[in-house]
Amino acid sequence: MSIDQHIEQPGDLVWFKSSHSGTNGGDCVEVAVAACAGAVYVRDSKAVGSGLVLRVGRDEWAAFVTHAAR
């Protein structure tokens, strides 16, 4: 599995939060899918200005989501 922490990211990312995220701040992450890189980017919605993101392969992300949904 390949997981990298990056400061730089593609500029064309569209970030979104889970529909389960509340509006009170809390513990939220945002996710974006890179169209051409085959990667999913994850960041802390409370620390967007830090520029830190986690890049995960699409297959690894799909496995994570499947496991988390159980």
C-alpha cells in the first residue's frame, strides 16, 4: 500500500465533506479525487491552511471505504 503525505497537490481538486459531517466544526475530513493521477486526497477540514494532505491510491481508498462501511 502506498500512502504519501504531500504539501503540493493538483490545483484542479474539488474537495467535499461527508454528508455525515456536522455543521458544528468537529472532526471532519475532506476528500478529493484526482482525475488523472489515480489518487484520492484527504485533508483535515479544520487545518486546510496547513496545506498538508494524505494521498492514497484509488484501490486502497476503495478498500478503506468498504471496510469502514461494515
